Amino acid sequence: MTKKSSESGRKHRDCEDGAEPLSPREIRFADAIAGGGTISDGATAAGISYRSASRWKAQRHIAAAIRSRTTESLSQARAVLAAGARSSAVELVRLAKRARPDSARVTASRAVLDAAICATEIASLEERLVELESALATRGGRP
């Protein structure tokens, strides 16, 4: 059963497969929360009270939309880190060969490499988890 949005009179298809579609206000709320905002920020963005925002955040379809947006943002961040990893590795090698130390660049390059490696490991674990959840669902939830 789909509720009508008070803003547009209809729900928008901005949700995961099988999930309830989000209204424009719910979209603004999910975007604010997924963007790092607080419940108060989400409430302001959606034009609702803090109490309503707290209830909205607990609703499955909204929580799924927030997770989806957060996952997409992290995926984009991983891509940026991966793109910077090569140049950081080249910079580390170049600096290692230089006579005088350049500790600030070395530290920054190491941080980029560490973040890229960590992001890659997390992405791998996410993929494995999805495969395990899919296999479990296929078995009807039985191990």
C-alpha cells in the first residue's frame, strides 16, 4: 500500500527493489542523513519535527534508502582513493630515492595508500557478505 505524499500527491520511485517508494520529503530526509547530517538536519531538510524524523529513520524503506545512499557515497570515495593510490605509491618511491626527507608528503602518501587498501578490503568483505546472504536466503534462512 503506497501512501500519497502531501507535497506532490504521489510517491517517487527512488528506492531499492521491492521497497516502498520515497516521497519528496523522505528523499530530502534520507539525503540529509546519508550526507552526514543529524536527525535534526534531516528534520529541517524534510520540514518535519524531530520526533517525526526519529520515527522516519526507523522505518525500513527509509533506512534502506539511507543505507543505499551511504553505500553509493562510500563507493565513490573508494574510487577516488583507488585513483590516488598509484600516484601515492609513485610519490613514495620517488621520495625514498631523494637525498633530503620530505616527511609531510610521505605521511600523506602513506595515509592515501592505507585508506585505499582498507577501502579495497572492505569492498571485498561486502561482496563476500552479499554472496553469503544470498546463499542463506536461497536456503530459506537455514545454515
